[in-house]
Amino acid sequence: VSTQSTGVTELRSLTQKAETVGGATGVISQQEFTDLIVDLLHTTTTRWGSLQTPLDGYVGFDSVLEQQRKKFLKKGFEFNLMVVGESGLGKSTLVNTLFKSKVSRTSCTTDAPQKIPKTVEINTLTHVIEEKNVRLRLSITDTPGFGDQVNNENCWLPIYDHINKQFDGYLREERSVVRRKQIPDNRIHCCLYFIAPTGHGLKALDISCMKKLHDVVNIIPVIAKADTMTIDERD
């Protein structure tokens, strides 16, 4: 109450000052108008408190980046990775090595105690990884036995449709009238395309598939098991 009464008193004094400056003509100069505005900014005019920040003073918007950083660290990050390639190229092993944990399905090797069947459809495994108080929601999308069929024509089509389906679902959520507070991001952010280490370059299947997929996702070509190739083959 005292703050509001003080603000009213100061506003009345400013009004009287403006009437005195204007005089009989009712016109004030630019400098007089500037002085009145400066006095008004230093006047208690709101119910939240006094406005004492000078025109050239510190506001604090330089801390916006730090506020955003704390917000994202508290919320966590999302990363969706897709692996594409023929069977037996070490896709699961590479992904597990990258993130230093078993985030992908078990490799299909004869040394494994239980032989894991090949993937017959596109599957997504989601894990939450935390490192130095930073949480990462990691989703690994495994593709079917790509390129393992006798007829590999249009074998990239299920992968292409799956990527577009995730984009359509996210767009549908954003355009919805009643949106959720946090929309789950299932869009594929990156695709690791594994190339067989034959030493004979890219296959026609590899070229056609990467040409189709690069329109909808970021592709990183990976030469699988490159340590099995000779120096001449790598060159």
C-alpha cells in the first residue's frame, strides 16, 4: 500500500512539472520531454516495486544462454540413430562400442551362447544414458536383413517409409489443437550406412539406396570391418 501511494504521489508531481514546463502554450521542447521520460523511468509506477534501473544500466539478458543451457540439461537430450547394412557387418558391435554400453541387439555370432535370429522387421530400442549429470535418450533403429535377399529391388523402401512415418507423426503432433507439453521426438536424426569391405567399391545397391535415403535423413557411410582390408584396398 505504501509503495502504491508513493507511486501516485510521484506521478502527480511529474504531472505538475509537465504542466509547469508547458506553460500557457502547452508545448514542450524535445529536451524537456526527454527529461520527463527519464524521471518517469525512475519513478515507482508498478505494484511490483520501484523501477530503479538506469537507461545504460545492467539488465541481465546476457544470461539467457546460461538459462537455456540449464533448461536443456534438466530436460535432457534425444538422439535417434538408424543403422542400415547387410547382415554380419558388425552394426550392433559398432554402436555398442560408440556408446560404451549394450544399447543395440546382441551380435549374431557363433561364439554367442544363444544364436539371435535375424531381424525380420524394423525395430527400435530406447535407452537412457547419463554421463556427468547429462541425460541422453538414445533410440537405436535396427533395419531388416538389408541386401540379403535374392531380389534386392526396392529393398530400401521399408526404411524410407519408416523415416517418413516418423516425420509425419511429429508434424501431426505439432499441428494438433490439443498438444502435449513435451512431444516425443521419434524422428531419425542420423543414419549409419555400412558398406561391405570387399575392396571393389560401392555396389549398385549401395548407390541407389543412399541416393534415396539422403533426401530424408543424414547419412554417414561407414566401411565395416575396415581393418580386414589391405592398404591397397583402402586406398
